[in-house]
Amino acid sequence: MKIISNSALRAFAADHPQAEAPLQGWRRVIEKNSFANWAELKAAFNAVDKVNELAVFDIGGNKYRLVAYIRFEKQILYIKAVLTHREYDKGAWKS
């Protein structure tokens, strides 16, 4: 699956260096796999929830949230936001 855009991961990790390893681990799993549907994604990532049309991944032992829109038919994942748990709880990513 292709990620758009990996620069969002790098930018977040620049501000939160401890997030770099778990984010890059997540990226490698996404890029090395093809997920045909939500069930296959959920099987690979137990810590992912569907919120309306978005996938919300818990990353780094629940310290970070990655919000993405996934086009399974095109094998593309669009990163909408990478947040700390606290930032996610504030809900600004929903707009």
C-alpha cells in the first residue's frame, strides 16, 4: 500500500523524536502489505478504529494517533493527521 505522505511522519517525528521508531515501524508494515478491505487491515493492526470514513491507528503504545483515509481499491493511504493522544482527544483533526 502506498502512503501519502511520508513527510507528515517525518515532520511529527522532528517535533516528537520518541515517536520516530514506532511511526516508521507502522510505515513499513503498511508499505509491505496490500489490504483489500477493512477486515484485513484490522487483522494486521488490532489497534485501529474506524471513525466515519477514517482509520485511526493507535501507535507507540497508545501515545500517538495517526488519522488516515484509505482507498483500498487503489491501495493508497492518505495521512490526514499525526497527533499525540492529547491532541487527538481535543478533536481538531475532525474538521
